Amino acid sequence: MRAEPQLVGPDKLCIVFGGVVGTFSAGGDDVDVYDWVVTDQSSGEVIFEKTGGAQLETIQVVFSAVGTYDVQLKVRRGTNADYYQGNLQVTVQQGPALALLADYLLCAGGPAVLTALHPDTPNFSDFIITWKDIEGNVIGTGNQYLAYGEGYHLVEIYQTQASGEASCLITGSAFVAPPVDFHLTPSTLSICEGQAIHVDVDTPITGEWFVQKGYDGARTPLGPGFEIDVSSSSLTDPGLYFITFQTKSQRFPDCLSERMVGFELVESPDIAVTIVNAPNSCEFESGAIQINVNSDIDNLHIPELGIDTGPMQDGDQLNFDDLEASVYTLKSTKSGCETTQMSVLQSTDPSGPGGTAAQQTEITVEPESCTDSGLLAGKVNLIFDSEISGGTYRILATGKGEVRSDAIPDSREATFDLGGGNYLLEVVVDGCNFSVKDFTVGRSASANFTVPTDYNICETFSFSPETNQNLRFTLTHPDGSTQVKLTGETFSLTEEGTYTIIGESNDPSIVLCPKQVSFSTTYSSSISFSPVLSIEKCFDPIRYQLDLQGISPDDASIRWYNDQGEIVGRGQEFYPPGVGFYSLLVQPLKSGFCPVTPVEFEVVNPVTSVPMELAADKICPQPEYASVRLTTNESEVSDTEWIFYDLQDNREELNAFDDLFEIEVVAPGTYEVVAYNKLGCEIGRNLIAVEESMLLSVPSLEDRYGVCSEGKTGPTLTPGDYAEYYWYWEGALVSTDASFVPKEIGSYTLDVVSQDGCAFSASFETFDACDFEYVFPNAMTLGDPSRSFEVRVSEGVSEAELHIINRQGALVHVAKTQEIPVGDPILHWDGTSNGKYITPGTYVVIVIVRNPAFQFEKKITSSLLVLQ
């Protein structure tokens, strides 16, 4: 069952901001063809006219003036051009003026109050007002709406007719955001216990940071800065947390800009290990530990034992016996978090071979130290007893596990770098753990400050590193020059590139390692913007979109002007009310001023249709197909689609002919072609009927004809009645006449075209009828049939005569024939005259050959010896 067409659309529309878009649908089947015409009834001007397939089932029409319009629709189904007709009268009136602003400030701690209409609007009480979010969900009703969240807020305003139907629909939008637009960038959305989260601002601004647990938790101040690090140790317990950033702007000092970002503190796995028994000595593996699982875990990994347990539940217990002396690392994981614990099993009798020497290992530690640009790791020196021969050692960090493992060098001394923290040294000699010692690498304090990173500056940018320490800062510019400032003083940046800043203590009594940070800037003397013609759906109204570089569109004042300098648009999207010249001007709203110049552009009608001229031949018997040819503007056509309707109007998609401008068809019927542009939009279609030819006769010609090379003569050929004739000799065209006389020896081809365009072809060959060959004997034996007289001639001879004359000149035999088979004997003579054999001897033979058609005759004279 096919759906029936039905014209549906609004019969009343209201203009706001210079224009209104009406949407009209036709329904029907996806194979229908729609013909739309929208006419201004007062002027008779057609403001919209398009024809097409499924892409035009729904159209959008821009009405830029009040008045009454007629929307007419015709639907073609198959070859029935008048399958459906409908029309709709649309009244376009001036709508009420919106009070809604394009931009509202959202201040920390309070909502923005959005107002749809001025209360003094005529017939104010007749309007129904609905507020929606950007997804189209209803979020409120009434003339005012309190917006607590940032982003786009949409309003729909309409009147109700007496029938209860909505009319004069008006839509508007407003963007709600803080005075300063910025985004928070977290390093992660979840952290484990023992980890930290880093959050920075994507714009070069400083402000106050806060953290709270859940939506209702109290905010805890974290201090000022361009960025913040929050350690899990400063949080209470696992759960959802929010980090909030607040900043002020000079333009709106009483309106704090605020944004927050959420993250989860994930509970770490919890296990407890108990040493049940320490091994007696290295000779007896008698150690034992017990592990109690106090929370669900995903896995427990013990690398020294090569064990992975897989998932375990709270309350599970593991026991490991017959363990040798060693440090065992227990790595438990849960929901992506990992906890590392170490269990030290030392022998109760370490006096075995090498044991005493292993315990004499000396550990010397140097703490972390400072360099000119940062922190240098600490240094550890191990000196092993001279009695140790061979063996290995391991360094294990508290909470991490093994960080270094190596053989004891022959020099019995090892030196390496380690960062600050607590460590264990395990010494293994002859495969036995004889010694575990702990040691600490001291940490060094560093300068602490934050700066903005990777941002754009307009003209110039001033900033001061954020810190609570008394520091001296050295800033190296991209050109290598340097500036020195103290805490609270300001740097000015005026060029793009990579900067390096080093902060170090400005108080000789306080030792702080320097901190170095690099950041990059891009420089823009003015913002960059341009109008871009934007097409998303076929045959939508002409729409331009703002392409803006340097600032966010939400931070910009956007104005579209006509050629009279009148404002005709204020948003990121612009629907021109007509063709002509326009200009676009964009200024920053909530950032430093950048000098800009309006961008002018011209609106022209897009190519929505191309000529579609079709021509078709008739289906001919040679070959049994017809050509259908499309003539159009091929540079505008990206794809074509062909459709066939048979004589019963059944429809078939001819997918094999996609993208072709000429096709060959074998079935009579109607062929339709649809053209699409590069966006897949239909821009033209047409159809044409293809019939079978009734003129089926082929040229009437024989396979071979004789011609006379001497006189250049031949037969006159008349192949039949045709519209066109093309005679070819050896591939060269020699005549276009209806009749033809071949005069040359060789191969001929005739191509003819019938009155309805069908082509036929025939071919023939010619031979030289004036250049013949003959054979007859010069002797014969009387009474011997196998040695009688006979003549053979080649092709071209149509008559022949034979005369036999004796030596006295008397005619003894004469014969004639007009039946001359090529290559077979003719003019037989057995040597008799008047019923008796002639006297043996020498006779004269005269053979005469003729071809009256070519006025050809030849006489051959020879002698004949007659034997007894």
C-alpha cells in the first residue's frame, strides 16, 4: 500500500526579526515527484518554485513580508502528472517584539532572569509561552524563566485560534553564561586513594578554587591560582566530588564567573597480610603468610610467587606455606585502582653462608638537591662486605614495589639515583635472602606557583604568577630576552611563541629548589571571522553561518547588516531575506577589544535546478536497443538516477545506469532521469517515452557482384527505401545516394538509416568480370571420352561459342551456350561432324566469350591436333 499525498502546513505565520520560515509537507510515497509553487497573492510574484522527488516531500519557505500567500502542490506518481493537486492559503502577519536578549549573565550564586515579551505587548494574555532546552525538552512556561544553568535557552510563543489550534508561532533563543567564558580541564574524571587530580583553566585567568563532596557538601577553599592539584589525602572518603573555580572581571566586578567539574574518588582495594611463621634458615623453606581480603578485589598479584588470583570477595582468605626468606610484593587491584604492600620474611637464623657478610652492607644516602632549573634526584651508595661473592640486590619503594634489581658488582659497590621517599634493600646471596634494610631519601622543597598555559593573546596580555611564596621569577621570551619580577609583579606578553619561566626563593633564609614551567602563546592583533554559506539539507532556505577564530562565538557581539546599514540578524546563523549585498561585524563581548572591519558578501541564488533535455531513439532490430541521451549542465550534476515505467506503468529502478548521461535500453516504455548535485540534492528530472521501430526491413543486396575493370562499369544497386544511405568501399565513404554503381574491385559496406532512426548494415564484394581465365586442350583422341575436347572459363563469362575449322577453312563444328557454371566444363565435342568422326589432323579452334552486361567480348584462336 502506498501512502496518499496530503498538503500539510501552517496557515498563519508571524514575522519576527525581518522574516519567518514556514515548513510544508506533501506526504505521499517515496517515488512521487513534487511540484511546489508559492505565490504572493497581492503582487502575483512567485517567491518559491521547485520540482523534485523525495527530497522535496517537505520544504521550508522564507517569508520576509506580511501578506497572504498561496502554496500550491502538484504530485506526479509514475507517469500520471495530475495524481494529486492541493493548495493552502497562508497569512503572514507581524509578530510581537521579543523582549528576550541574545545574552544573559549568569553570576555565581543566582539565576539569570529571562523575559520573553514586554508586558505591554498587545493581546499579551493571548500568547502561550513555553521554554525549552537545546534538546527540545520543556523546562518552563510563562513570560519569565529563571535560568540556573548556562547554555542556550529556547522560547516558543504562539496564539491559540478559536479551533484550539496554535498559530503565529514565534521562536527565540538566548545564551546564558558567566561574564568570563572559560572551561575547566581535569586531568582525569576519577582518582584512586593515594593519587591526585590536576585541574586547570583553558584561558589565562586566575581565581579562587574550592572543593566539595557531593552536590550539597560544604565548599572548602583551596586558594588562588591558574590551576590546582587536589590530593586524595585532603579528601574525606570515597565518593563524588566537585572542584569549583570563581573569578572576577573588570567589566562586571559584582558578577562572579563560576564553573565546576566533577570527579570520583574511587575506593582502593583493602587486604591485610600476616606473617604466620618466619623461615628458620635459608636451608628450610618454612615461612608462611596469611592474606585476608577486606573488600572485593579484581586481582591479587604476587610477582615473587608468580601468582594472579583473579576476582576475590570480601572475607576471602589465602594462606601460603613453605616460603623462603624474601620480600613479597602484594599488588591488589579494584576498579582500576592498585594498592601495593610488602611483606618481609626474614630468616630467624641469618648466620648461614654469606648471611653475616650480607648484613654488613653499608647504605649511604644523599637527599634530593637543587639545580638551576629544578629538582635533582637523590643518590644512594651501597658497599657490600668483601666476603660476599656473587649474589643480587633489590630496591623496593614503599607503596610501589620493586624499582631496581641488579647483580652485586665485582667491586662490591653500587651507586644510583633515587627520588625522595622510603625504600627497602634486599640482599640475596647464594639464593638466600640474608638481609632487608630500610632507608629514606630526603625530599627537597621546591618553589610553588602557577601560570596560564597555551593560550591566545589579543594585542597584549598581562599576568602575574600565582603563589603564596616570596619568589623571584625570570621569564625568557621567544626571542631569548628575559624579564625578572617578584611575587605580585606583572609580566606583559606581546608576541607569540614559547616562553619559559623559572621561580626561585627570594628569601636567602629559605631554601627552595627552583621550578621551571614552559608555556606557549599565539598572537592575534584582531579576531578573524567570516560568513560561510552553510547547506545541511537539500533546498533549505539560504543560510550563512559564522566562522570565528580567536574567541568563542558565545563571547561575541554578532551583527548582520543589509546594504542599507540595517540590522537584519544577530546570531551565529543568518537567513538572508533576499539576494543582494550584506555585511558581517563581530566584536568581543567578554574579552579585550580587538579592532575589526566588517566583512561584506553577496547573497546569490544557489543552483537548485538544471536543464534536463532528453532525446531517445526507437528500439531497432539491429542492434535491439535504443539510446536515451540527457543534455544538461554536467558540471553541476554529480550523480544521475534512471527509472523505468513499463507499458502497464510498473516502476523499476535502473541502478546499473547510475551516474550516466546516456543509456541503452531494450524495452519499450517511459524512462525517467533524476539529477543530483554534489550534496545529494535533486536539481532536475525529466522523462521520455521509448517506442519500438516498425520498420524492420534490411537492405536487399547480394553477396557478390561483377564489375568491369576495363570500362569501370558495374551493376546499379537499389537496396530499398531508407532515409539515409552510406556506401563504403574498403572503409572509405564513396556515396550517400539511394542507388549505387560499384566500379572498383574489393569489399563494400552499406549502412542505412530508416525513417524512424534505425540503422541497418549489409556488405558485399566485387570481382573483375572483364579479366577471365580459360582452359581447353590442344589435342584430342577420337572415340576416347576421357580425351575429348571441352572448355573451362572463370567467373565473369555469361555466353560462349566454339568454332572448329579444318585446314581448308571449312567449318566442321560449331556450339553455343549461356549456361556457364564457373570452373565446370562447357562446349563438349567428341570429334564428330554430321555424325561421323573427322579426319585426324590439325584443326583451328576459335572460342568466343561474352558478357553483354558489360559490353564485353573476346575471341581466342588456337590449334587442335586430332588423333585416331
